[in-house]
Amino acid sequence: MSPAIGILDVAREILPVLPKLLGEDAEAVEQSLTRLLERARSGEAVDHEIRVLLGKYPATDRWKRDRLRGNDADGVDEKSYQPLPGQRNTPRAVKYACPVSGCNTPPWFPIDAGDVIPSCEIHGVPFESVSND
Ligand SMILES: [Zn+2]
């Protein structure tokens, strides 16, 4: 198996397209991402922070997920996802958001079950799953 694309590769690849994806938000994200990549180079584990950062904006979140999904051409397809036994017909949460009503923090979309659910930066509470309809 060839090595999978990691979140760090995604971070490096997304940098040049940020202005197109985010418009005027791009600069702040670019700075944060550059800093995270520097920390990664010095050996720190920043994967989660990168995921949270890119997950904040629907455009970067989608880009990241599409990029990571490229890995899975020969892997598990999302459509073949099987719920765990005992969770019969439980709708799969597709979106997480701050539970505080009226909070403006953008929702976060998990890529896979191993993703750590982030917390709201404003309210400091963990995101909760939101059904899509
Ligand atoms: Zn909040």
C-alpha cells in the first residue's frame, strides 16, 4: 500500500488555494496554518489543530475531505459504512456544532470515526452532533 495522504500534506497543499476558498478570511487561516506546519516540523503533533482549523470553514472543510478521500480509492467507501451492531438505524451524525443557541462558531464535519470532536472556541464546550434536517 502506498502511504496515505496525511493531514499535514493537505495543509501544505491547501495553503496556495486559501485565497480562492476563503476570500478575505484566507490571510488569518494562512497564518495559523503556517504556524501549525512550523510546529509540525519541530516534531509537535498538530494534526488535530489543523483539522479543527480547516473544519471551521465549509470551503476548506470540503476541500480537506475531498483530498483525504482521494486516499480511499481502494479503501472503505463512505457509502459502505455499516453501523455498529446495537446501533440499528441510528442516523449517522454528519455535522457537529456548538450546543449554545445563537453561537456563530461554524459547524464542524468529521471525516472519520477517529476524529476528535472539537470544542467551541467561544464557549469552551464540546461540539454536539446535529442531525442534517
Ligand atoms: Zn459556541
